[in-house]
Amino acid sequence: MKHIIEELEKRRANARLGGGQRRIDTQHKRGKLTARERIDLLMDENSFEEFDMYIEHRCTDFSMEKSKIPGDGVVTGWGTINGRVVYVFAKDFTVFGGSLSETHAKKMTKIQDMALQNRAPIIGLFDAGGARIQEGVAALGGYGEVFLRNVLASGVIPQISIIMGPCAGGDVYSPAMTDFIFMVKGTSYMFVTGPDVVKTVTNETVTAEELGGAKVHTTKSSIADMAYENDVEALLQMRRLMDFLPSNNESGVPVLPTADSANREESSLDTIIPDNTNKPYDMKELILNVVDEGDFFDIQEGFAKNILTGFARMEGRTIGIVANQPLVLAGVLDSDASRKAARFVRFCDCFEIPLVTFVDVPGFLPGTAQEYGGLIKHGAKLLFAFTEATVPKVTVITRKAYGGAYDVMSSKHIRGDVNYAWPSAEIAVMGPKGAAEILFRADSGDPEKIKMRIAEYEKRFANPFVAAERGYIDDVILPRDTRRRICRALNMLRDKHVENPWKKHDNIPL
Ligand code: HXC
């Protein structure tokens, strides 16, 4: 028996060495961890159980039968994160550059199938050179099998992708169909075709970083949701994120103990709105003051900064927050902000995460750039997403709620469950100045008269009471009571049950 155990230990040690010490050293020199080091940081200590450690490819082209490495470029298995089961696969760049072969794909699909069947989240760590070039079409088939499972699992279990090195060709489309993509600054990049192909086809000269680095994807393309400084920070942030996410679409949100009282008054909120209604304030500060222990997990912080999206907790239970940010473009809704928030709202609705919406929006952004760019359809995405959502929806209008944007931002009319307004709220078709200039065009030559008209319009509409008189607002609340009122509303809505009419699926304006 002893020699059998020794043989097992030898085989394990050999498999754990992946592509060998030289390639591991190269990985470290580039500031990257190996696949197994990453998994160790991501999972609870000693919780990871690896599957298929001894699998080897079956390719015989290009003399591949002579170079076989156990594991075949991907480490797969399951473990726990803060006690909850999570499935994981991590591309091993030290083995054939983490490239995907037929057997490599089989390892991935086995884990995908288990995650879906057992209704637990799956996290993929990417660091790879795409399809295994020596295998050709067998690798393409493997990608197809992975994609299929991404789609079937969508909306059932959370799927998270972390890009920690190259991610190109076939590798990009699997992350693109998952719920969130995170990147590591400086060492990760994502593109369909790399700089060499770009040069050949379009004659553009561009570096990998410029084409698909973390900065590009978190600020320009919005492909990635957040970027972190290094592997360690990214993995620790994923542990933090997992504490916000439900295990599946039927499990309900995780509940964490909190020392933050639901009755906490926050008197600083009484003065957060400036006297001048055109002056900005930081909506993030408001959010941090309201949620449990000021803990807010930003999603897409660097993109469309005029809207904030992210996870927080109230009384220990996860909520999704959508909030206009008056600090950027006065919090206006444009195409990017609408797309960003729509996708976030849909994630929350899939996974039964209640939505809390803070509104301070002067309307949709006017202009040819927006209209030519499809503002109508992009704005409709957010309208559609909030409307179809059946999770508990609590809305607080802090200041402006003008025009169509009022309707869109989780208003009563599209099934907002509890809609509050602060006394500083202004709910109207448009701002008083614009309204007076249109209604009283004949007075436009007389600045004194126009000033009077603006004041008249302001007095009538720049308050929450016209909407409250109609029941569009359930109550006008004191800013300092916001946390308490939201907590109470969410408790009251805990067992909300609403069903949309049966359909195969809806047809959101993509
Ligand atoms: C097989 C690969 C590989 C691949 C890398 N390697 N990519 N082996 N198939 N796709 C191997 C290398 O031979 C090398 O082996 C090791 O991995 C490290 O690669 P290097 O090139 O030395 O590393 P680096 O300089 O860091 O460059 C990394 C890289 C580059 C940028 C990823 O390797 C690269 O461009 N690879 C090819 C990318 C690509 O075109 N893939 C196909 C995409 S098409 P040794 O033994 O020397 O360590 C595709 C279609 C699918 O994916 C579509 C489905 C829808």
C-alpha cells in the first residue's frame, strides 16, 4: 500500500507543477499568480477539491502525443467562499498557454453542468491563448459546448469571469455571456482579434493594452465591470462580491449579521441637498450613509458615471442600488447610463435581489450624438428593465425627477412598490426655466416677466406635493429617516409575489 500512496503523491505533485517551474517563474515575473495559487486565495482555506487533475489531451497532430501535461491547461473543481459552495475553473497559462483543447473543454463543461445541476455560482479565471492551435476544429467544438452551458445557466446561477492575463479569440465569448467580468490592471486584456490581426486588416497600430486592457474595457467599451490593481486584490474583491450574491435564482439573498440598526437616523442627509437646485452633491455619499455599515460594492464604477449601480445591504440582506449621480452631467440619463443600469436591474430581477432607486435626474440628454447613437432604444432598455422587474422596488426621489426620466426611474406607474420623495423633490415635465420659456414664449423679450413666470412654475411644480396629491408618491419623508423607511418598506415587501403574463421570453429592445 505504501508504494501506491507514494505513487499517488508523485502523480499529484507532478500535476500540480503544471507546465513546470520555469513557466511558473515566468508567470510570477509578470506579476501574475498561477492557477492554483489564485484558487487558493479565492476559496476558503483547504476547501478546494480539484477534479480531473490527471486528464491529458488526445491530440496526435504536430507530434502532440509527445507533449502531454496532466490537467491540460485548466484547473477545475469546487470549494467554498465564506462557507458557501462555489464551482471554479482557472486557466493554467503554464500549460500550452492555457489554450482550450477538446479535453480541456470537457473539464470545463463538467464543472458547468455540476454548478447548474447543484444550483451554485461558478467563477472562471481566464489567462489563456484561445483555441489550442494544434487541435483546430475539436477546440472550436469545445468552445461551442462551453457557450451552450453559459446560456442555459444564465439567470439560474450567478456566473462570474475574472480576466487575469490574455483572453482572446474563443475565450472572450464565454465571459461575455456571464453576469460580470472583472479584470486586473496592467496584466489582463481581452479582444476578439489581437494587435497583429488588427494591423493586417485595418492597418491600425495598437498595443494589446490599448486594444483591450482593463482601462479600455472599464471606461470605454463597458465590457468589464471593475478592474483591480493585482491578482490578490481582484480575488479578495470576488470573495467580498460573493457575499452579496444569492447562490441561485430561487435561494433568496444571503443574510449577514450587522451591527447597523434599521432605525439609525442620519441627520447629515437633511443638509446634503444644496440650496441652489443646480448645484451638484455626491449621491455616493448619500448611499454610503443609508446602507448597512457604508458597505457598497460598485458595478461599472468607471463607465457612465452619471449613474451609480451596485450592491449593498439593508438589515443584512442584499439589495441592488440604482442612483443618478448629480456630480456627473447633472445625473442626466444618456445611452450609456441607460444600458449600464438596465443590465444591472435585470441581473437583480433574475436573482430576486430587491431594488432601491435614488432619483435625481434632469431628464434624458438632448443632442444629435445621443439621438444618432440610439438614445430612444437605449433609454427604452432601462424603462423595460424596471417595468418587467417583479422584485420589491423602493424608490426615493431626492430632488429632480423630470420628464420621461421620472417615469423610467422605477416610478409608481411602472410598478414601483413604495415610492418616497424628500421635501426637496421636484417632479415635473421639465425644469421651471425650460417650461416657462416654452409656455410663455410671447414674454421672451421681457426678462423680468420671464423671471416671474419661472417663479410661478417653480412654485406650482418644484415640489413633491403635486405628485403626492395624485398618489404617485406614497409619502414625503424626512431625509434623516431614509434608512429606517427603506428598511421598513423592504420588510413589508419581503414576501411580494407578482407574475408577468406567460411568454416564451420578452423582446427587450436590445
Ligand atoms: C497552443 C499556445 C496557444 C494556443 C499560446 N500557446 N497560445 N499553444 N494554442 N492558442 C503556448 C505557446 O506555444 C507557448 O508554449 C506558451 O503557450 C506561452 O505562449 P507565448 O506566446 O510564449 O506567451 P506570450 O508571449 O505571453 O503570448 C501569449 C499570447 C500568445 C498573446 C496568448 O501566445 C498568442 O498570441 N497565442 C495565440 C493566440 C491565438 O491566436 N489563439 C487562437 C485564437 S482563435 P511554450 O511551450 O513555449 O511554453 C480562437 C478561435 C475560437 O480562439 C473561436 C471560437 C468561437
